[in-house]
Amino acid sequence: MKTESEIISKLKQHSSLTPSKWRENAEWRITNKSWLRYSQMIAMMMLDKMEELGLTQKAVAERMGCSQQYISRVLKGTENLSIETIAKIESALDLQILDSVAIAR
């Protein structure tokens, strides 16, 4: 049976050299909970519509005049979207987001 110091030594060998950002990420999610819920709902609506239309992130980005990387961030559901961006998403995917979000609330 291993001693406590052997176990601690083994654990230290496998620990990360960089500190975990778990706490900061959790606090950020709690602080931004209200708008994150909407962002996640919009991301799900986008993903459903993209699947229905057979569109890739790149195709949506072209329709919106932005980068594929930005679309990727939006689809993660953690992007704080402006009304202008929401309007562009609605136009690019023929969606009614603002009406749907207001009804869902």
C-alpha cells in the first residue's frame, strides 16, 4: 500500500503546470446567465435551420458578410450578440429570432 506522500507525489506528476480556469469560467457563466440563455437558444435555432437548408458555417458566414470563425463562436452559444447581428442571422437563414425569443420567455 502506498503512503500518503507517495500518492501526493504521483498526483503532482500528473497535475497541470498552468492553473485551472474552472472557477473563473463558472463565475463568468453565472454572471452572464441571463443573456447566455438567449445566445444558446439562438445557436440552437441556427443549427436547426442550417441542417434543414444544408448550409455550412462557411456558407452562413458568406451570407452574413463575416468570418466562419465568428459563426463558430456564435454557434457555441457564448457570443453576446448585437441586434444588428441577430438581424443578419435572421436574413441569412430566413429565421424569426427576436419574435421567437420573446415568445419563449
